[in-house]
Amino acid sequence: MFSGLVNQAKAAVSGLLLKYVARASVAIPFLIAVGFALAAITLMLVERFGHVTAYWAMAGGLAAIGLIAAIAVAAKEHEEELEAQQAEAASTQQAMSDATAQAITQAPLAILGALFTSPGGATTVLKAARIAGRNWPLVLLLVMIGALFWPTEGDGAIADSAEPARKPNGSDPLETYH
């Protein structure tokens, strides 16, 4: 039953694994070269300044490189965290607008249910219906105004597919530079 899904998952994992193995096989010679370069720099420093000073200089240099790399990684993670928070905020806003639309669509039914279940509710509803019947042009106008603001299910999907997302700085994702 799930054999097709399992086979697709296996193919995706093996493709991803092969991609990273290929990247690692390219990186290994460069890592070995960096090791030899570090050894050569250490020997040059030993000849020039002596053993202790050369090793301290190498340790300080490698620590500085590590510190710079740590700062770069922290900045990148902070940027990704901000992007995730912005995406979550947009998702929350969409969920909030969906919840608002759902509440608006269910509000008239909830009000009618509350009126009918309250003591004397049926007589109140009949009186309100009599008043609405006498003022039917006003009720019709209010219904038409309500129909203008009534949410439809396809609004978000149509807006998403009709126009591509714009970036906050005003740049157009469809622009091409030659």
C-alpha cells in the first residue's frame, strides 16, 4: 500500500546522500592542502621566531580564524531566525484573517440561535421580523452592503496566483538584469 511512497522516500534520501558525498569528496583534498599549508606556515615561523613563539602565533591565528567563523555563523543563524519569525508572523496573520472570516460567517447563525434559546426569544424574533418586513428596502440595502464585505473562499488563492510576491524594499522578483 505504501510501497510507492517508501520507494520515493528512499530515492530522495539516496539522492541527497550522494549529493553530500560528492561535495565531501571535493572538499577532502582541500582540507588536506590546508593541513599542509598550516604545517608549512608553522615551520616558517619556527625558523624565524623559535618553537614556542611560533606555536603561540599559530594558536592565536587559528583562534582568530575560529572566532571570525563563529561570528559569521552566529550572524547567519540570527538572520535565519528573523526570517523564520517574519514567516511565522505572516502565517499567524493569515490564520487570524481566516479565523476572523470564519467568525463573521458564523455570527448571524450564532445570534439567531441565542435569540431563539433565550426566554421570550421566539416573540422577540417575530417582532424583529415584523419590523424588518415593514422596512424591507433598508434591510435589502444592508444585505447588499454585507454581501460586498462577505469573504469568499477563493480570494486568497486567486490573489496569490495572480500576482507574485513583492519584496519589502519594493524590488520586483520578475525583473531580470542583463
